[in-house]
Amino acid sequence: MTISLGDISLYAAALLVLFLTPGPVWLALLARTLSGGFAAALPLALGVVVGDFLWPMAAIYGLAWIVSVYADILIALRWVAAVLFSVMGIQLIRHADQAIQADGRLTRPGFWPGFSAGLAAILGNPKAILFYLGLLPGFFDLGAITPVDITLIIMVSMAVPFIGNLVFAVGIDRLRLLIQSPAALRRANQVAGALLIIVGLVIGAPAITGSLST
């Protein structure tokens, strides 16, 4: 192992700062927890973990070069994520008066709806792209790291945001339990739907800007 405890601690601290900066993942997690509780948020957090595995792998093994050659890959991912979250938000607002469990299209039982939402959020998250592909090489000498170093970097990259997302979801879930009246339920669903639409707009904005500039 070539990296020191200080190096990995500094990297973990930077990841914590990244997590504490609100972005698409925060908004998606907040919206899904409000609509379906912690059980709905956990698959989303697991989907984010996969992205937090893929991005440092991309930085370490040179996907930054591939993306620079095939820039349409990122644009396509942004469009898919933007449409996904916007549609989910519109559907939730349309059913704002229904019980939280009733709108099965957003909170239906099953792992994949939440997992795919989390994966889409992290893959289209501009700050994650900037951090992993742009800033991670500044923390470590990628030309000298060993397989053990790479494993440690990836584990920290996955663990810090995942633990933060779980703590965040538990807190929102406790707040959700206080929502009992129909009026409060309606407001919560409207807020959750609006947050999902904002996620779609935040993710899709760079793709829209790029399309207009060309």
C-alpha cells in the first residue's frame, strides 16, 4: 500500500463535504423518503453506492479519456435521468391527495424502482462527475497506487456517502411519521413531487445547454 492514513483521511473528509453539499441525490432521497419512508429510500441509497463504485473506477482506469471521446454517453445519461425524475415528480403531484402507499408507481414494493432512481441520480450528478473525474486524481498518484490502494479508495468512496444517505433517510423518515392529517399529507406529496422535478431539471440542464449551444 502506497497511500498513507493521512491521504485517505483527507479524501474521506472531502467526500463528506461532497455529501453535505445538497444536490440531485439529496433531493431524490428526500422526495422518496417522504413518499415511501426509509424502506423506499434504502434501494435508492444502494443505487447511489453503485455509482460511487463506478465513478472512482472510471477516474482510476481512465474513463475520463473515453468520455472525452464519446461525449454523447454523458449527454444520454443526463437525458434519461432528467426524464425519469420529472415523470416521477409529476405523477406524485397528480396523486398528492392519495395515501402515501397508494401511488404504487413511485413507491410500489420492490427493489428496482428505487435502485434505478439512485443509480440515475448519481450517474447524472454533475458534482459527482467533477469530484471523481476531476478532483480524485489530485488526492492520489494514480500512476503509483497498488491494487490494495485502489480497493481502499473505492471502499471509502462507497462507504462515506452511503452512511450519510442512510442517516439522512432515517431523519426524514422520523419527520414523515409526524405527517398525519390529509392537508399535511397533501403538502408532503406536493413537496416530494416538486423535488423530483427539480432533480430532473438539475440533471438535465447541462444537456439542454449543450444541445442549444450546438
